[in-house]
Amino acid sequence: MKVGTDGVLLGAWVNINNAQKILDIGTGTGLIAIMLAQRSKATIEAIEIDSHAYEQACENISNCQWNKRINPLLISFQDYFATNSNQFDLIVSNPPFFKNSIKTINKLRNLARHNDMLSNTDLLEGSSELLTENGRLAIILPYAEGCVFIAQAVRYGMFCIRRTNVKTKPASTVKRLLLEFSKKPEKCVEEVLVIGTKSSQKYSEQYRQLTKDFYLLF
């Protein structure tokens, strides 16, 4: 599995203040779990349903210097939620987001990018139960799916307290939403993040500052 911009964005953007226990749902290559281990002193459980992605995550995690604080698990979120009594200060997910759309012939890509295996309902219900009272859920979604998720979250007592609208270029429409939810309603802080400049060959200074600790070359 390739390392995508969505994962890098979420791993760099998420607020890790006071997070001692973190759950990464759908860890894929282990990218976000490793980034959060780099940024904090938290212990992290990284769950993945696909065996091939899990093997990659295990390899990447074992080769990183923070491996003692990251525990990869081959399990679906539904099964994890049903059998786990731990609570977390922070839950992060770069979830599958193509709902009821045409699938490709690549089954592994389908699993990673369609929400057949992890619905919004499952993610919200499980997260609301697994989070501590002051815990937070952080996700990244395409614009339309993110707007729907914000509305659905309220039904599960989860309120959007931070929203970053992500654009690829200054004049483009919003492509992604970086979202943070809390069990306690408060005024939502809304921002805009532009990844690129007018030139397609350059990253914006805003994006460079956010992700500079994670790229070897920019």
C-alpha cells in the first residue's frame, strides 16, 4: 500500500495534547501510528483488517525507533470494539470513504477505499464508547462525506470542535475535511489548509510547516 497525502495530513494535523493512549483504526502501512508515536509519548494500538496491509504495518513499525509503544493488531474495528474494554484519549482514522460507488478489480484497493467494511455508524458508535470522557476522535474525509459525518456524529453524542478545509491549490474547491470530535459540545474552530501553490510543482509554506518533520525531501 502506498503512503498517501491523506494519512500524512491527518498524522501531522491531529491534536496529541494529553493523549496517553491512542487507537489508530485502519492503520494500513502503520504510517499514522508511527507519526503519532514520533509526536508523543503515548502508547498506540493500531488495528487493521487486511492481512497484507497488516504485514506491511508490522514490518514498518518494527523498523521504527518507537516500536515499543505501538501494538499492531489484525482485527476488524467491529470485533475490536466488541471484545475490548480499554478506553482511549484519542482515536484516529483515515477511513474508507467511497460509499456505494463502482469498485475496481483490485480487491485490496476496494477494501481500503470503500466503507462496506467500516460504516460511519460503526465508527461513531464504537468511538463514542471507547473514548474517555475528554477523549477526541480525529478523521479525514472527502468534503461531501465529511459534511454527512458531522451531521451523523451528533446522534452519537460526538460534536465537531475543529474543522480544517483542505484545498490542493489556493483557487480550488475544498477537497478534504480534517475533523476533530469531542463528547462535549463547544464552538468549532474552522481553518483552511492549502497544500500547493499556483505552480503545480511546489508545496505551500503552510503545508511545509505542518509536515516538515516527516519528509526527508521536500
